[in-house]
Amino acid sequence: YLQLPADLTKMHLTDNPHPQVTHVPSSQSGCSIASDSGSSSLSDIYQATESEMGDVDLTGLPEAPVDSEDEEEEEDEDIDRTSDPLLGRDVVRECLEKEPADKTDDDIEQLLEFMHQLPAFANMTMSVRRELCSVMIFEIVEQAGAIILEDGQELDSWYVILNGTVEISYPDGKSESLCMGNSFGITPSLDKQYMNGVVRTKVDDCQFVCIAQQDYWRILNHVEKNTHKVEEEGEIVMVKEHRELDRSGTRKGHIVIKATPERLIMHLIEEHSIVDPTYIEDFLLTYRTFLTSPLEVGNKLLEWFTVDSLRDKVTRVVLLWVNNHFNDFEGDPAMTRFLEEFEKNLEDTKMKGHLRLLNIACAAKAKWRQITLQKPSRDSPLFFSLLGGSDKGFGIFVETVEIGSKAAEAGLKRGDQV
């Protein structure tokens, strides 16, 4: 069994408290990997079967008034204003300046959207962040060089920097600079704690959010009651968090926040709670970050397909995979073979409806390409065979391609339409 990944900052996490000081590299970069063909649902596959409408005759319909240029300019200005990041920060600041008791649900959602970008909150679950946002207090230190905490001073809050830079000067002469998103102050404990070093501002207009010791301890230590840990042979292989999406209590359940790769794959065919209905789509979008090859998923799906009770669930996963990330198969010969084997399994089990959906999805996502195949002489074999034509009543398709042949090297694949 694998240990849980060490770099948990890349995952929704965790019940461990955030360290007192977070070291952030000078430049942080991230990437997201998505399919060129875009993401869509199974309903899009069904829609692909509908016949396309021709040109629609619009004669005789009354003309609607067209927006004036002035109105268009006003709309453009509105769009510019809403997309202005400074305006977004103003909204966040208004929310921060309210007393905790006066913050509305909308205020907390605004703060949550802003705070989740900061490294200090990266190791916390969504429910913990939401509770912290509801009790945080906004503070500003206007002058550079102002001392925030003295060496040996009793601590009563946890601080997160929203703007500016502070410096911690330790008694041994070493110093450390903390910038936006870093944190300092107490750890989640009710014991008396004292500052080690002097904290002072390095620039003007330093802004912080502060969370009182009592609140910080209560929120981080009570998170245990909302988490469920799955153990196998003494090792924790999955952690789930209980969430409620509305106050009525009708939409609540457990959502996976971390797990070993094997358990994440297994969860594809398990029942998903009402608060986590998009687990499959999320997994297919992000598996590249923790798996070395998509075949790790493909081989398990083929194995599970042989179990009658899992067959429909496996087929749903494959259909979503093909429909949302077809380039995973199109650009990988091994995954193309997986798809052909899965297609054969659908044929053998007479799942004609699912087979038709698979063919529709593949046809809808396929891209035009040009292939040049050179032969040493006219009589040399082609290494592929064709199927169809006018006498068959449908197009010409590649039926087979000899593995390792010149045709395969050129990129010709079974199912290609000429």
C-alpha cells in the first residue's frame, strides 16, 4: 500500500493544522490540463444523434428593435468594471471590514473565493476555510517599520498577510520575510504561547486577517467530527469530509478529499453522494497529476467490466472519458487498443445501445488529418484493409491495421473514415 502523497498542498486536504510559518517560493506556477475537445456531459452524446437543421426561413417574422451603440458601450463598460480585479478586491475589503456577526452568507462566499488562493489556507478543507472566514477580523498597519509582535510576547491570534511584507527577526540574528498569503502567530492549541522573535512591517499599508486563538483552536480541532477515514491493514487509504450544501439538510453527504491513487480509481465505480455527483468528471480531468499512465485506469475498467453488477458503471466512465477527453485515446496507441478492446466487449455482451453511444462519441470528437503512406512499389502490400463503399451503403472505413507496419507508423487507425 502506498502512503498518502507527501505533497498534499495539491489536493483538497486535511485535518493537520497549518504550520505557524509557511515558506513560499518566490515564484509559484500551476497548470491545468484539459481536453482540446472541451468538456461535456452524456446528454451531448445523445444530442449528436439529432439531425441537423437546414437554413431556417425567417421571412414574415416581426423585426425586433436593435440595441443602440450607446447601450452597447454601456454594456462594455459594465463588463470592464466587473472584470476589474481591483473592483473585486474592493468587494472583498468591504466584506472584511464587517464585524463577524454582521457578515452574510454572500460575504462569506466572497471571502472564501479570495482566501482559497492564499497558501496559508491551502492545507484546509472547504468547511474549515468557510468557518475561518466567518470569524476573521481585518487589521491594517499603515507605517513601515511598525512592530506587530515583540519577542516573548504572549500570542492570542493567528495572522495571515493579505498585503505587504513583514520581517521576523529571531534572537539568534537570523531573519525571515513573509509576504502575501503567508501566516504567523499561534498554533491551534489553548496553551499559552509566546512569540519567538520580533515581527515588524517592511512596507507601508500592510493588511492582515486575524483569527482569535479560541476560534482557531475550535475550528481546526473540531474538524475531526466531519471527516471519515477509511483504513486498510492499518493504513489510511482515503479521507472523506461530510458536507451540507444547503441549510435544509436535504443535500448532504461525504466527499473524497484525499486518497491513495488505487482508492481514487476504485471510487470511480462506487456510489457517489449527492454532494459529489461530478467525481468521475473531476477524476478524468485531474488523474494526470497522480498517475503515470492512463492505462492504470483502463486496465482496471476492463477488469471490472467482467463483473455483471459493475458493467453499467464502467461503461458510463468510459463514455464520459471518450466524450470529454478524446485526445487521451487519439494520441496514444495503447489507449486506442484499450478502446477497441472495450468496443469488442460491448459487442460480445450485446450492449448495443452503449456501443452506439460510444461510436457516436468517437465520431463526434474525431478530427480531420492527412496521412501520407509511401510504398516502395505498386505491388507492395498496404498493411491495412478497408470496409464499406457505395455498394455497402455507407462510407469507406479502415477495418484493420497491421501492428508495427508502415501504415501504423504513419498514423492510420482502425475506424478511420477515408
